[in-house]
Amino acid sequence: MTSEKFDVVILGGGNAGIGVTGPVRRAGMSVAMIEADLLGGTCPNRGCTPKKVLVAAGHALHEIERASIHHIAIGKPKLDWAALIDREKDMIKDIPANLARSMAKRDVAVIKGHGAFIGPNTIRVSDRELEAGHVVIATGSKPRPLPIPGAELMITSDDMLSERELPGSVIFVGGGVIALEFGHVYARAGAEVTILEALPQLLPAMDADAVARLQADSERIGIRVRTAVHVRRIETANGRLRVHFTHGGIERTAEAERVVNGAGRVANVNTLNLAAGQVEHANGRIAIDRHLRSTSNPSVYVCGDAVPTSPQLSPIATYEGDIVGRNIVEGPKYCPEYASMATSVYTVPPLASVGLTEAAARQNGLAVDVHTNDMRDWFSAKTYAETVAWSKVIVDQSTDRILGAHFVGHAGQELVNIFGLAMRFGITARQIRENVYAYPTFSSDIKHMLGHG
């Protein structure tokens, strides 16, 4: 078999892999991209983009719920779930073809199939061998497998985005982003929703006070939340699914039409034959240096959800892909910087966060001022009848710089980007406070969130 030679072979055609192609193609390098499924990967095809269509419907239902406060009389809404799923599919259907055209325009050779290492610089895909100066692992993530008897009875978020019939009841095993975001949509659409989380807190990486506000509002709309739970097994029972779990030292059960794996996602690298590529790894985590390069094979880079140390988020995948591309072109000189990158959990209302939590700041021994505000009685929050309007901003006492900012409601998913910008470019709390904002807007409340100093 004759090897085909490329400067760069990219394993995966999602945001991370596509991000690599820009710098390397501008430098004139030859590129092959291997993708077994749809170009674009998880986010546009079965993740954040289609999910946001459902979240938008949940937001509309939330607004209808609050209509009476604005003295608008309205009947009980009825969501046509099948039509909503059809709308979601229609909105994303052209994405893979558009990306294929984009890759063709960049003269990237897209190869359909599963790629795996057969040597440190050689990849086999189907009956082809590709030899490359650089190999990029950008294979994304997959649902975290759960070692629970009956786990095969669970569905994943992929299934939820395709089911045209709304289940009457759903249990999420795991209290992460998937459970909260889909749970809010399902509950507002009329399903009974239960979340079972093994840890003491939902969304354990998020600020505890912010999560507490979100959990309270989740329970307000009827979501049942159980934390510190040990799920023992899942079984069929009278045409439904029964989950056996321990909570508070007591054996309990819960039944639903669907049980969803809401335990998050893990790197999708187990079929790559990393050993043949001389890529050091353990438990699905590839060992990388600060330049996103394999510590054992300098020809191999990693970006996107396959990176074991960064959040599994679409914009971060694109960012890391661009860094990998530049490091391939110029040598390993660029390192990702994550501290100022914001994230949002698209519940209704959403939870948004950037930087350190209060607990992390104090654990690091930092001297901080913590500005916490329940804003439900503020004019802007009352105007829009917000059910939750809450913020926490953490400021370094010595430098007056923002170390973290956390929001629930109050357009926090937009405001958080202002704080991320401030963190990246060293804008101080005083400078943020002294800026003049359009009024009346949620962002005009930022100066009050930071106190008057």
C-alpha cells in the first residue's frame, strides 16, 4: 500500500479541526481532514446549535408564564413538540454542506471514515494510509459511559434532539449542563423532570451560590432535584423505566418514560490506537504540554474536546484549533489562556460565569472583595418580572482587577462577556464602574453590581 503524503492530517472535522485549517492553509501546507460523521461535529449538528432552538422555545414559554404581570391575558400555551423538533432539524440541515464547501474552498482534502494511528506519523482510514509531518487529534467527545447495571436503557442528548414525541416524564442521571438545559425545556413543555446528581452540588464547577439560585428556580418550575445520590441500577417496569438509587442513606426508586445520561462527556479517543502513534495517555486523557502538543510524540497536537484540561466548549475548540495551526506553522510558541473565557448554561434564566469562583479565589489565598447582589427588586429586574436576578463579582483588592463574575438571569449570558473582556485586557473594576452605559439596560446596572467604591 502506497502512503499518501500530507503536511497535516487532522483527525476530526468539528470546530477544533476546522480551526486548525486556517493557519496551515494560509501557510500553504497540504491538509487532509478525516471525519466519520457530519462536518462540524457535535456543536452544530447535535449540540449547542440545535439545543438553542429548543431553549428559545423554553424562553418563549417562560415569557408567556410571566405575561399576566404585564397585564396581558393569555390562554394556556400548547407546544407542538414534533413541529419544534422539525424546526430544529430544518435550521441545522445545511451546516455540513456549507462546511464542506468551506473546506473545498480552502483546498482541504476531506476523507470520510474512521482514522487511527498505525505509526507515529501515519494514519490509516479505510484502505488508505496517510503520512503526515503533523497529526492533529480533534476527535471531540462522546457521552460519558456510566458503570450502572441497565445503563444501556438510557438515551443521550443526541436522542433527545431527534425524538419527535415529548415524553411525559424524564429522569436525568447526572446534574450537569445537559440535565439542566434540557430539563428546563422539558419541564416547561409539560414533562415531569427529575435530576439525580452524585455530587453534593449540581454543576460542581460553577459558583455554589449561583447554582443555589438556579436550583431554586428549577424547582419552582417543577424539576425535582436530588444531590448526593448513588444510582444503583436501571430496569424496565410496566412499560416504563425504574431507577434504583440511594439518597440520605435510604433506598429509593423513581420511574419515568425516559432515563437520560446527563453525566457529561469524555474525550472520544479510544479508537485511535494511540499506542501505535506513540501518544502517551491514561484513562482516555492524552498527556500534552502547554502548547497543546503530545508530550511523547512532538508531531502530534490535540485540540477541542479531546484536550483533557480545558472546558468542552465550542468557541474554546475553535480557539485551540487556531493555536495548534499557528504552532504547526511557526513552531510551538503559542499557549492557550482560558482565565477570561466566559461560559453560559442555557437554562431559563441562564447561569453565566467567567473566571474564578469565590471558593477558588479564597482557596488560592487571594485578598478579594466580593460584590453579591440579589437584583430582583432593582428597577430593571422588576420591569421584566425576572424570577431570578443575581450577580457576584470577585475583585482583587490589590490590583482592582476582576477575578471572576457570575450571574443568574439579568441578561447575564451577555453581561459576562464584558467582564471577560475586562479580565483579558486588565480593565479595572473602577474603570468598568465609571463607564457610561446606555440606559435603561441590564448593562447599565453593572456599576451598581460593583458597588460605588
